[in-house]
Amino acid sequence: MAKIIGKSMKNIPWQEKPSGYEYPVWRYDGNPVITRDNLRFANSIFNSAVVPYGDGFAGVFRVDIRTRDQVIVTGFSKDAINWELEDKYIFEGYDPRLCEIDGEYYLTWVKLTPQGTVIGVASTKDFRQWREYEDACYPVARNGVLFPRKINGEYVLLVRPCDRGHTPYGDIFLMHSKDLTYWGRHRFVMSPVKNWEMTKVGAGPTPIETDEGWLMFYHGVLTSCNGFTYSMGAAILDKDEPWKVLHRADSFLLAPHELYECVGDVPNVVFPCAALTDADTGRIAIYYGAADTSVALAFTTVDETVEYIKAHDLMK
Ligand code: BMA
């Protein structure tokens, strides 16, 4: 049985797997959990990240406003399903990720500069006051995802270099920092391999520490005659040298099938950005953007996912 190395979360949102369902990741039956109606000025609310906070949860949400500018908004919830979003934004940009390291909450996001996108880094203790750090790289990059603890004394950030447009390529790399200011020791992590992810891959939620290594959910993109299709895959990275991929599922774990994933501002997008975990039960709740329009929720357990990855392992 694979185990999560982390805290317990008694109030993790949860639904049992529907009987007869054969795949390792299943959807919440109340999806989508956040829609454009959650905020007065929103055109859409999607690729967003959440963490446990106080006796409930806090989050950073990608909101495309009615001018179609992209902003990050904070929000709070008692149950991680019903969210109150704040009526103002904290940063411009998109696709936030969030993790806690030693009582401080770190936000990484796609920050807009005149020369192209970079990875912004900021932290907070209370989701009110934010401290912004140096950008983690020069343009152009997206999908910056921090590991939830230092590894061998250094912060580690997954990153996906790209172009200024919709980027028809993309590999995952990582880099190290002692101080969140100077980044180096760049390492290649992985490229697309199978058809479902053939165009590009990018890290998703904060990696989850397990006794098998780091469980990394990621998005992979296929180009069809109708455009891009975004699905979710999973890999296990080495605990101490996380650029080494130990296992990797050859097929997606979640792909656009439901109407809210197939129809929206950008059709056929499943874009995972966060996961809540409960170390006691091994439960994992995954938050993903659906069709660039809303936020949806899916469930798995560490054991089911690790077992699936190993049974469909393209590293073998
Ligand atoms: C990517 C990012 C994501 C988005 C996806 C699909 O390049 O911009 O925010 O969900 O495209 O449009």
C-alpha cells in the first residue's frame, strides 16, 4: 500500500468511487464546484489552487474578468467545496499554484511582463499581506510549481519553458534555490511521450510526497484537427533527485469527457492545479480547471493512483 507522507486532513472533501467505475480518478458529482457566478465581475473562474487554512481552506483563483484581463483572487471555504471569493485581485496573471512550507503559504503563478510570461513567486501568512520575490526565471515560462518542502536544503521549482503564444511544444524542467531569489542547478525532468500528451506537458498541483517518491500530476496536450485537448497524467519522481522519473503512466488519468470539460471558453480542457491530501486515509482531492470556464473536483487515493501508474508504467 502506497502512503502519503504528510499531515492528516479530517475535513478533506470526499466521495466514494462509484461502484463499477474502473479508472483510478473519479469526478465529484456536484461538479463544477466554482463557476463564473461565484464572482460578480468574472467572465470565467478556472485553473485555481487551494490549501488547508485555519479550520477550513484558502485558495487563489484564476479569474478572467469581463475585460478578459487575467487576475488572481483569494477565497475562503469551510468545506473546500463552497467558496467565498474576494471582490478584488491580488496580482495580475494566471494559473496560480499554492503550497505551504513551514507555516508560510507560497504562491507561484504566470506573471505577465512586456517580454512574455515569467514565474512570479510570492508568500503570505494570512492571505492578506503578500511578500513578492524576484521572478524565478526570465521570459518565457509557465507552469511554475514549488515542491512543498526544501529538498536537500533547497527550494525546488518545476517549470515549463515556452513561447509567447500558445506554444506547440513543452518539456518539464526544474531548478533549485537556497533563498527564492537566485535559481540554478537546472535539470530536465520529462518530455511528452505518448499520443495523449504529444504536444506538451506541464506540472499541475504541488507534488505529493509519498513513500514511493513524489507523486506529480501533470497536464498533457494533444493536438487534434480541432485544436488542443488537455488531459491529466501522473508520474512518480525520485524523493531526493526529483528530476529522475521513476514511474510514469502511459495513459491519461482524467480527460475531457463531461460537458463542463468539453464545452466552455476553451473546449476540451482538464487542467489540474491543486490537490488536497489526507495522510491517514491516503485520500486525494484534485482541483482542475474545466474548459477554461469553471473549477471542478475529482478524487483518488494514493494507493489507487500509484498502483495504476505502476501497472501502466512507460518507464519499464
Ligand atoms: C494554457 C494556459 C492555461 C489554459 C490552457 C488551455 O496555455 O493558458 O491557462 O487552461 O492553455 O486554454
